[in-house]
Amino acid sequence: MPYTDLLRITVFVTGAEATVLGAITALGASREGDTTTILVAAAWWVVSLGIGFYLGRPARAVEDMRDPLARARTATSLPSETPARIAIGRLWPIVLTAFVAGALGLFFPGVAVIGAGYALIVSLAWHTREAAVLAIEQRDGVKFYVVPTNALRPIELVRTPGLRSDRLHA
């Protein structure tokens, strides 16, 4: 699975998690008529947006991608696992936390508030990482792929030769 695809899917999954947990918060708080939870949620989500955009700055994305890309070993063949299997293997902790926070949020809306805020932070902090990796791939004429590993371990990548871009630079 190309690393850029995994990054894109991660942003979509965490964005969906934030949306679902926000809806659960709204349903749970309106059912109980709890305006305090709604006010706290609004404040936390605004703070989460600020943190997420701050952490998602392009300069920060380049810095965050430096170590995983530098550790990538060179390979001439792609990992044998299917992209779907690799994505599920890497992203199951995010999906698990979404289900747990959602289930608890039905009874305790504050849990869904907190979970939605953290999902917002992750989604916004990671939204520029794909562009950072694509820029390096285009510059170096390589492609990075995810090696199937346990989601609780650091990501492992392989670097394969790609098509070098011979564009004229202005």
C-alpha cells in the first residue's frame, strides 16, 4: 500500500470519527437537555481546531515525515499484503477508540466530546503529511510503501524506484 494512501485514509477515518462522535454528543446532550455539555463541547472543539491546525503546519509535516522516510529501506519488490489488509492492520486502534468513545458517549456525552476533539486534532494535524511525502517522492523519483506490521509498533516503509520527474524548474 502506498504510504500516501495510508495517510489519506487516516485523515478520512479520523475526520469521520470526529463527525460521528460530534453527532453522538449532540444527540446525547439534547436528549438530556444538557446545555453545559454543548457549551463545553463547543469550547473544546474550537481549541481542538486551533491545536490541529497548528500541528498540521506544512513545515511541521515535513519535519514529522523525516524519520519514517529516512528509515525506509530500499526494495525492488512491493509488500505482498493487499492494501486493504495493511490499512485495517494499521488503523484498527483508531476504529476501536471510535467505537468505545461512541458507545460510552451514548450514556456519557462528555466522553464523545473529548473523543471528537482528539479526532479533530489528529485529522487536522495529519492533513498536510500526504503532500509532504508526495513532494519528497517527486523530488527523489521514489515511491514509499507500507510494510505490514503491528499497529502498535512504529511504521515501517520500503522505498522503491519511481518515475523521476524531469520538469523544468522556473
